[in-house]
Amino acid sequence: MYFNQPIISVQELKENINNPSFILLDCTINKVGQKIDSENLELIPNSKFFDLEGKFSDHAINLPHTLINENDFTREAQSLGINKDSILICYDRWGVYSSPRVWWMFKVMGFNNVFVLNGGLPSWKEENYSITNNYILENKKGNFIADFQFDWYVNKEIMLNSIEDFSKTIIDARSEGRFRGIDPEPRKGLRSGNIPNSKNLFFENVLDEDKLKSKQELEIIFNSITNNEKENIFSCGSGVTASILALAANFIGYDKVKVYDGSWSEWGADENLPISK
């Protein structure tokens, strides 16, 4: 890999900004109940738009953000000019929110040279680095080929078979109120509660404002609920904030990291699946 950890600083990006192999992907999506200002668009120069909710989500399934298949992912990634030897830098305009989801998607699709910009656009702006209000448009097709890796991925069936497997730790990134079934779900039609035998780690607890917390802080947090010997499966509402936890765990050296793609949007909607409160 180009960098030896899954996140990079804005200073590292600035130093490498002219590397022709670098591709900057703006992975921003709106948060649940909170929209980002896209009318006054601010971007890191030479960014391309990664359409997480549009082209890179499976709309045949009534779930938000669900992964598309290998062939579709290959086609859309190639249309962004992504090559087998590209170095992908994922960022979002919130700081660290949806960019880890895209990092995880590329990991699932067998691409390892992918990194998250710690702090995203806010940290870039804090350093008074230049910004632009336009994406660059790709006119050359890339040669990226997706190769699906189940080492990073969990679906409903795998999750159902995991809840009694204590060699695995299931960690839910939702707030404590949603995890315990006290607060209502923001999406209609979902039951309240959690996946049996799961543990709760609210995603905001691994962040220091716009950035991931330090390795030392993250080690204390994760080692209090799991360890690197176990397979760690992360879930949330729709697979976005679960990816923040997956990134944080991988950052501190956890190598058996998976995300439940459908997360509570799928589990909470299926009356046949067990829940706890």
C-alpha cells in the first residue's frame, strides 16, 4: 500500500496532491435529518464525485446504500477513471462520515490502495489549503476490476449465523437510545432494539469532532468491548456509520473487520429475525 495505515492527514495529501496516480473522491451524502450545503459547493481541487447514494447503491433492493454487484461496481469505478494502480483518497465534506463507507466498499471489491482523509474538507480548510467549487470530469475509462471479498462483508444470513458464535463480536454504531429501543428509529417501519448478543459503541465516541481519535484512545475504547482475536462485525442503521467503526478498528490494527451491509434497515424490518432490547 502507498500509506501504511488506512487514514491519511491533510498534510500528507497536500504533499502528494500532484501524484498522477492519486484520485480524490468526494463521498459526501446527507446525514439522516441533516443536509449539507451543496449549493455553495466547496471541494478539494481535482476531486471527482463518488455517487454513493445513486450509481453505487442497489436500487432494486428497498434498502439505503446497499452494495451493487461486482460488474456494476467495475463499470462505475472505471467511469471515474479508476485504474488497478490508482491510489484512492476518500473524503467527505462533513469530516469523517460517509467516506469510510466508500473505503469499505473498495475493500469489499478487492481494492486495497484506498485511504480516508482524516478530517475531510473541514481539516483541509483549517490549513487554509486551496478549494474549488467544481468537480473534474473524467473522459478516460479506467481498468479497475472488482473482485468481491467476503472477508470484509456480512449479509443477513451470515449475521443470523453469527449471533451465537462467540468467536465473533457484533458491534452496533447507533446511539444508545436506538440500540436499547428507547428512542424511535428515524426510518419508518423498523422495529426498535438490537441484534441479539451485540454490543453498543456509538460512532461519535470514536471521533474527536471531525477526525478519528488517536490510536491510543481508540485502543482503550475497542479493547474494552472486544479484541483482535475475534472477528468484529459492525452494524448501524444503514451501513454508513458502521464503516466508521470498521475504519477505526482497522486503524488500530484489527484485521478481522466486517460490515453488515443491510444493517438495522434490513434487520429491523424483518419480523422473522430476533431482536433484543
